[in-house]
Amino acid sequence: MAKKAFIALTSGPDNPEKVIGAFIMANAAFAMDYEVTMWLQSGGVFTAVNGMFERITYKDYDPLEIYVKNFIEQGGKFYLCVCASKARNITEKDLVRNAQIVGAGRAMLDMAESDLVMFY
């Protein structure tokens, strides 16, 4: 059975360093042969909206777009909090590939099954 990493991201475009940091860690987990799930809650839901991640940059970091594209290519999954998505009028048609809106139970299950859990 593969090792699993669960990364929760509650920050959005207003905190680009934290957003990019979460995706740097996600890609590092892929390099270590982890399956990676990204749980997006609060402002973090914006990072899975089509066209949004291309606009997030921070100082000397590579643009978020590079990390997200690698995340998707590696098979990373995005789960968005249903309440946070509804509060921001985000629907599944707005989302990048590998993203879906789910309830808290899904997040709890994935956390319980993960070998590594990180929060940003």
C-alpha cells in the first residue's frame, strides 16, 4: 500500500507564500512516493479555481502555476470544502482537473488514512 500525505490549505491568494509553500511540500511528497490529497478550506478553495493559480506569485518563489501543474500531472487530488465553496459561489464547473467538492467526512477519512498530515 502506498504512503499517503494529506495537506490542508486554508489560505488563498491573499497569502501567496503560504499557498506556494503548501504546494512545494505536496510536490516534495510526490518525490518521496506519497499519494497526495490537498484539502482546501476557507480561502484555500480559490487555488483550485480555473485561472486563479496562474495569478498567484510571491517574491523569489517559482509561480504557483508550476507547482499546481506538477501536482495535477502526478495525480494529486483536490478536495474542496462544500461549505467554503458554497460561501464563495464556487461550483465543480469552475474547478481544475482532479478537483471535487466534498463534505467534511471525506476529509476526516483521508486524514485518518494518511501517514503524513500537514496544515497551511
